Amino acid sequence: MKNSYKKLFGGLFMLGAVCFAGCHQPDAEIDTLDYSRALQPLNFTAAVDRETGYDVNFSWTVAEKTDYVLSIQEVNEEGAAIGSPIEEEILAADAETPYKVTLTPERIYKATLQAFSATNPNLPGSLLVEAGPVETYYVMESLNPELVTRTMNSITVKWTNDDGDATQLSKIEAVPLDAASGAATGTVEIDAAARAAGAATVGNLTPSTQYVVTLYYSKSTRGGVTAWTAPDTEGMTLVKNSAELMQALTDGATKIAVKAGEKYVLEFSGTNPLSGWKGDLELVGVLGDDGSMPVIRGFELESWCGTDAANGATGIYRFENIVFEGTGVGDDEFLFRTGEGADAKVSIESVAVLNCELYNYVSGVVFTSSKTAEATIGTIRLEGLYIHDFLNAGGDLIDFRIGTVNTLTIRNNTIIDAGRAFLFSDVNANFSTIEISNNTLNRVGLTNTRKGIIGVRTAVPTFTLNKNLFLNEYSTSETVRLIHENANAQIPSMSGNYFYNICYNSTGDENYAGADFFTTKIGNNATAVNKDLCLSGGGKVLTSDPCVKSSRNKMELTNSEVAANEVGDPRWWTVAAPVTEIATELTPVTEDYAWPLSDDLIFEPQDITETIIYGNLRFIASNETFPVSITSDHTITFSGATTFTADGEPTNNALAIRVSEAGSLILTPSNAGIGVQLEIIAGTERYTVPCDGVEHTVGLGEITGDTHVYITTTGAVEFSSLAWSTEVSVDGDLKALATPVVKAEPASVAWSAEQEVVLSWEAVANAAAYAVTWGDQEPETVEEPTFTIPAATVKTLAIGSYPVTVVAQPVETSTKYKASAAGEAKFEVTKITLGTPEVSVAPSTVNVGTEQAVVVSWPAVANAASYDVTFNGQTMNQSETTLTLSAADVALLAAGRYEITVVAKPTDAEHYVDSAAGAGELEIKAVGAATTLSWNFSDAGFDAVATAIGTSDNKTYSGEWNGLNIAAGNKSIKIDTNANDPYTRGLRLGGEGSTTERVLSFTAPASGTVTVVTSATGSTTDEERNILVQAGSAEPESKMAIVRMSKELVTNTFDITVSAPTTIYVYADASINVYKIEFSYVEAVETAPYSLTLNYDLIKNKVGTDVQILTGTAMDGSPSADALEKFSGSSSTPFIQTWTYQGVTFGSTMAASSSSMYMKKGLSVETYLKNETSLGAISTIYLKMVEGSKLPAVNSSDDGSVFTTLDTPSAVEGEGTYAGYYKYDVSGKPYFKIMSTSAGDAKVIEAIIVGEK
């Protein structure tokens, strides 16, 4: 879980009782009044510092020459004391408020304060004053609560749940801002569901009340919001539009509700009923679904209440939860005013304007006119208002010229740019109480002709000005001051007011003669109001803006002290200052736009030394000495020439914007030097602009999509404007685009083939599209550098040649380019090439000198009339799809590999051509012959590998070339291109190697000899350098690899012995060049025993699966389809056939008859069964005969042509596998032949041939 505590305490810190060196001690309880005592401290308050949660700020009105004793007592929730009090003596010289004391978090404290004379310690102290209780707490990180909605009795807030912080949230409490109001307090405990939702509602609240809603974890705050509950609308008439509102007012309705949505505009066609309003009026707003308040334009009520006794009105006026928009016309315009004339004897019980926004009024909020005969008002309450942008003419913001007001309360308001003066009352206006507290005033009364923004000219029994925040009340005019300068001007009791950016004698210069906001002359007293008085009760002049930027009306507080001491409008105490999100990516500009360089909220004057985005404009900077700057004159300056990376990316003194389509950049660059110019970079295009102080429009017509546009410079330059236009400006001659280089793939297509033809070309710089023409077709336009002619179209084309042209075209908006010349190509529709015969050779391997017939065969090729068969340099044409190489011819072939090719010849020469040659291979194997593997690094076949390794040190290469593995293994290798006759290059092993580093390796299938050709890397090498060869994990053998002081070649051989395929490693102990590696070996001939079984079931039932018939004719040699599909079922008419089984070719004249392989005697042809493929060394043949059958003659041969008859056994073999079989000893001959004899027919049930091959 994230620890959200802002500060952690290793132990509790608490101030204990203090023994003072001074002479003041707190008095015992006082029950009589002694006028010799010091004056009782006024306005004593205690407030927890919101920043820490455990510092308590004590404030009071500090008197001159007065010491104080502050006593702080911890209490429990019932108010009973815990432990001893903390007591501090505060001497007059140190008496300054707020006075901060650090206490223990999560405790409750009360405090008392007593004053003593600093000049006469013998005088008794003042009466005690008390403050508190206050509750300290830990401050945790805010959950950034936000107001969701508010109703008459509830407020709903939401918060962030980042990193599980909301698990440290236990309750939400809503407390009325005015603790004395009697409004209800609400609390909601936060359960798991609320935490998951990140929102909760506090209910049971009082309508029309301003609340501080605070999130807590235990007693620690997690942030808060300030919000008003909605007004109670029960019994009110809800009007839905302007017409209904005007009708209700015309009808004299006294309770009206308006709802957010369409603006209400008051434009009465006849008499305006508000101009002579004699009754009561409560006008409240109902929130919209989005939480917005309704807007009413043109509302100005002139009260005549009390002039019509018959209507029973008492003068109750309430305006709440509404945005009031003035018309901004007329000599004077107020929200509320009294009637004028001799009959205007106005009696009003109360006027309340609560939680409203007011703007665009000519004059002010409340006005009692000097033309009013009489005006008696009970209370006026202006609270929770946001007042701004008044015209400040024809009156003051709160303006009393006549009448009696019992209580005027102005609190918790924010007022910006409003009021000729803030508060003014003439000598005919009287008040019992004026409270001006917790208001934030920003540029109020700067057009003052009243000689003070607060001017009250009659005595007020209670007149307070407390904890207000005055901002930007700066003027060199002597008429702009806090308190009105007049002989009868009244001075309020002031406490805890803060000031920022005012004109005053800040240095205490005795000769200061400028304007002074604090100083007011009243009567003969030139300093009746002065700085010390204005800063009473802990007031302060702030040296920096307490807000985000009050000069731009960004009022969120950044000064925690202001909120901690509860100064100014409470709405800002809980509002988090917005965190300016610095964009990391530019957003494409898609419409006309001018960058607002004069808006210093976006473009704040500063030097920029690191790349950053402001206002969707990237400032590219990286140099403190030569920064990019935003000036106070609202310009942008480059302090020097743009710098770039090696790839042309700007790094300093440049700007970038992002656009999505062509347009124009409009800018005004200037420079005091000579020859400085801008270069605008858009993709691959560059545009030059002179820095002459003139506005330039640069057309960027080549942009076709999302593009970053860079503004760079050759020297120092200043911009006074920058804009983008979607219009494209064209200037100058157009340049032809490069001609496309076109190719067609395939370049030829067979006639009637359903195959697409793809035309392609390299993309042409600055081309947006391409016009493609082929054959006699109309041009087609494509955007990509490819065009496909569909297969269905190609299939219909006649044989011939088809030309192709491609023209590159720029974007239609191009300001620089025109179409290219035509790029040309062609493709051919050709005759159909017959399918390539799929050639098979059986057997494909024959030992040298072996008499073994070989059958070459292939499936018939469609549309072929015949076949050209080429073998061993001779070509023959035949229509058949088989060719048999006789055993005698095969026996004469030398060891080697023989290619047998077959070319199909067409029946239709008009549309078809010969096929490509299909090839098979016959290997005549030299038993026991030597094989040499060779890797020469000068061979052309090594070119691609040499390029991949390169001529510079390469530590990462790992690859294979023709069975040789090359691995750098994080050590340097490279190609040495210096010739060393007869070699043109070598592979340099850059130092000591191993089986994993700088190593060459291959697999040796058998024992043999490794030969390595090497040299030194230069002709000055004198030390010993060796080449090492290692077989598997065996110890390596090392030999000298160089000739000292020479690059002379050295050839070393290494004999290796292995019993199985083994990896051979070649590496060096120092840097050498390797030119060639060879490995020679003799692969031993391996034989294995076998047993091959031929029987009746095989030739009867397994033809086409286990047995494949290659050739077959009738007994008389005539063609026979049956002979190619089966064995004859008649012993009298057997077929003459060749066939394969288990890779062995057999020849036979026999039948599948009488459950046997039947060889009948006395026929016109010899009947037999023999092998055409060598069976190696046949040791034994076992025959199982049909009972009563004659034994055949069994023969053996060395070459398959000359046979010797074997001895005929006299009896069957004994027990076991061969029980019931006759045994023939073949003595290792490779061929056999079983024949019928004159003694009778041979009926063989099964023949088992046993041997080794």
C-alpha cells in the first residue's frame, strides 16, 4: 500500500510547561472588573495550519507595548483537561500574528490569551480570552476530491483511486462554513462499495448553506471541496423558459424557480414589472443535470416594497443559485435597487444574494438611490458570490446613498474587475453592523473616483474588515487606497487581511511621495489609516502571487499560508491548484489557427533550454547559452543558428508544429543582422524565408498526411506572429518528378494461365499518385507504387507483348512539382510450357561395379506427345514413361552422380513449348572412397557472409556457410581484404579464441585430416602465434600459424580420430588471418542384416500398396493392361513382369495360383522369380512349398546374368522359425533366381531371403 502521509513522526513531539524568565504569570480567576488592567485582546482565534495539520496559528489584534501569555491545554472530547498546559510568554517585541505553535497530531486543544503591560509589570493582566477547541491531525496526500452534484439536502463528491490510496479513506464530513448558522453537519462512513466507486454522498444537510466537505482517514484530511447545498424549491413556481418567467413576474409571483438549460432573457414588450416591484420575491435556480446553474439576462429589480400596505409584503428578497448576466447598457444597472421619487418610502425586511454569479452589469449589485424618499432595510447578505467583469460606471459595486440598514454582511465572495468602488455609503446612509470578511478582491475599484475602495461616511457601531485577500489593487493614482479619504470617513476594525501587488511605501522611506494604498488622511490626521493598522491581527503584504496567476484570473491558491489562515474566499481554500500538463506529443493542426503568443498563460515569458511543448507548439532547445526565448513583448526568439543531429533532426533553436494535410505557414521573422534566413522543413522538402520583418506565407503543398513541420534558422531571429492556413500558396516554377523505374512480375505469363501480373516501381519522392497504362487500356490512378492486373484478365490475353507506362504525379496542391516523364516496361504472354516431368530413379544408389538394373519413371505429362530422355551424354525420344537401364550398363558406370533428365514434348506446338527438364539422379557409390570438405574464403560463394561480417571489428556475428559455423562470441572478427596470393581475402580472428569465441567449427562424420591455411595479420609480427584444432571436448592440438616478420602463408595439417560424428573447432591463440580450411575423410561402408519375405499373399493381395508393378506384358510379349495391374491368376498364362517391393526390383514369370507363387514347367517361356536389384550378401534362402509340389531350382549370381545352380536340400529345415522350410546356402552372392524344372511345377508358398547389405 502506498504510504500517503506527508510527514512521518519517529516520536511524538509536544511542548511541555515552560518556566519563564519574565515577570508575568497568569492571574487567578477574575470576578471583578479592574480598569487598571491591560486591555483584553481582541479577535483571538486559533486555526490549524492546513499544510501540516499539527501547527496551530493563533491570531489576535496586537496592541502596542503589550506582552502576552498564551496557554494551550489539551482536552478530551468532553472538554476535560489532559495533563499540564503549554504556556508561552510572548514579549511585546516578538508579538506578531499569526503566532505558530507546533503541537502533537490527533489531539484536541483549547487556548487562552492574557495581555500584560510591557512598560509596567506591576499592573494586573487583562481578562482571559479563549479560543478553540481545535483538533490537530496528520496531513496526507489529497485524493483530489471533486464536486459531482448537490441537492437541497446532500452533496456528492468523487475522488481519485490512484495506487489504492482510497483504501486510506474512512469518512467524509460536511461542515457548514458558518459554524454559528445552526445548519446541520453531515457525515458518511466510507465502505468498500464507496471506495470501489470512488464517490459518496453526504446527506441530511441544510438547504442554501455553504459547506466545507472534507475527506478523512481517521483524523487526517485527504482533501476537500467547498460547495453550497441547493435551495429549497417547495412551494415555488417552476418556469421553463423566458416567456414563462416574464409572465410569472408580470403576474406578480413571489416564489419562482428557474432551471438550468436555455438562457432566460428578460425583454418585456410593455411595462417592466421589475421597475416598480412592490411585493416580495424569492428567485432561485434549479441545477441542470451537469450541475450548471440557470442563466438570466437583463434582471434588475427596483423595489417599492412598503408603498402598498394592502399587499402584505414585508420585503423579503432572496436570489440564489443563479447566473445573472447584465445587459451592459444604460447609465446605471444594478441587480437590486430602491425606487426613486417622493413616494418611494421603501421598507425591506431582508435582501439575500447567495451563491450566484454576476457579470456584465453596468454598475453594481445593490443600490439605494439618493432619490429614494425613505429606505429602511433589515439585513443585506451578499455571500458566496462570483462577481466579475462589470462596466464600473454610474455607481459603485455596493452603493448606499440614503436609508438605514441594520446589518450588511459581505462575505465569502470573489470579485474581479468590478466596481468603481467596492463599498460606498453617503452621509444619509446609516448602518448598525457592517461585516466584510473572507472576500477575494482582484482589481476592484481601480477606476475609483471615491478616493478609496471602501468608503463609509457615517459612524457604524460594528464595522469589521477581516481576513480579506486584496490582489492587484495597484495604481499610481492617489485615489486608489483601501479606505476612503474624507473628513467623516469611518475606519473599520481590521484583522488578518492579506495584500498582494499594491502601491505603497514598501521601504519606509521618509521622503516617499508616491501613491500609498494603506495610508489615508482623515481630517487633519494624515495617517489616520496606515500600514500597521491595515495589517492588524496578522495581516500581511505578500511578496509573490498567492494564486496560480491572479493577473489572468487564475485564482486557485498556491500559497498554503493563505488557506491555512483562512484568508479570502473559502471556495479557493480547498480547490487544488491545477497541475499544468506538459504535452509530450503535438496534436495535428487541422484548421486555420494562429498561435496566441500574447497569452502569457500559454506562452509565459521565459528562456527555454530544454525541448518542451507549449500551446501545441514544440520549442526545440538544448543549450543554456543559446536558448529559445518567449519575450515579454509576446515574441519568440532564437538566440542563434539551429543545430542538427547527424540525421538532420533539429536539436536547438527550432520550432515544430504538426499538421495533417497541405497548407501554408504564415509567420513574421525579423533579424538585425545580414543574410539570416529561415528554413522550413516539411518531410523531405525545404523552403527558405528571409528574416526581413515582413509577414510571409509559405505554401507547403507537398504534405500528404501527418507531418511535423520544423522552423529552423541560420542565425538569431525573432517571430512576432505564427499561424497556419489550410489554403495553399503557390510560388515559382514547378519541377518534374523523377521518372519511375518500372518492372513487371512475372515478366512473362503462359497463355491462358490464370495468374496476376504485378507492376511495381520504387516510390518516387514527392509523388502523391501514379497514372498506370498497360496494353491498350485506359490509364488508372493508384497511390501506392504497385499495380496488379487481375489473373482473370491475364487469362484472356492473346500471346504477345504488352507495353506498360507509369507517370508519377504530385499532390494536386503541389507548390514545387509537376508530373514525371513516363516510366516504361512490358510483359509477355507466352506459349505454355509443359509441366516438368517428376522423375524417379529406382534404385537411386548402386555400388560401383554392381550389375543392377535401374528403372527411370515419371507420370505422364498433360499435353505431351513424347519425351526426350538424356542419360550419360545420350538423348533418346520415346513415348513411354519408363526407361530401364540394364544391369550390364549400370555395372560399367564409374563412381559418381549421374543426372537423368526428361523433357516433355508438346502435341500442340502453336500454344505449347517443351517442358523444363525434370531430373532424377543415380549415384554410383565408390565404397571406401575419400571425401573432402573445403571452405575457401576467397570463393564467390562466401561474398554474402563476408559482407555480413564486414571489414571492421564485428563482435556479434554468428552464422553458417556450407556447413562451416562462424561465431564471434562477443570477440572481434573481421574480413581482411588484402590479397595474399592466391587468396584475395581472409577471415581475421582478432585475438585468442576458444570453442565459443572467435571460432570456426564443423561436424566430422568420420576420422580424417584437417588442413588450415593461415598467415600473420601484418609483416612486422615477431611473436609466436598458433592455430589450434580441437575435436569435441578433447585436448586441442596447436601448431605455429605464421612466419615471423612476414605475411607468408602457412599450411598446417591435423589428423583427428573420432568414433562418431563430432564437432571440430578451429581457433587461434592470437590474431591471425585464416584463408582456407579443408577436411578429408573416408566414410566406412556399413552393412546390416536383413530378412526379406516374398509369398502368395503379397503378390495376390498387395499389388498397388506394398508391391508396385513397373512393367508387364503377356507371356508372348504383347502389351497387356492386366499385366501392369496384377499377377496372372492362371499358371498356364503367367505375365512377364518387373516390380518393386521394399525398394528392391524383382523380375518374374509366375502366377498367383493354387495359394502359391506358381512357376509351371514346359511353357514356351522360362518361368522364374529373381531379383534385379543387388541384395548384398545373401546367405540363405528358405522355401516353403505346397504339399506335393516339386522343388524348384535355386540359382545364385555375382552379377545377375550368369547363374550357378545351388545344391537341392534333401529335407525340410528343423524346428523353430524355419520349421517346414527347405534351406538353400547362397554363400554371400548378391543375386538369386528360382526356376521350375522338368521334374514338375514349382508351387512356392513363401520365400525368405536372409543376408547382409
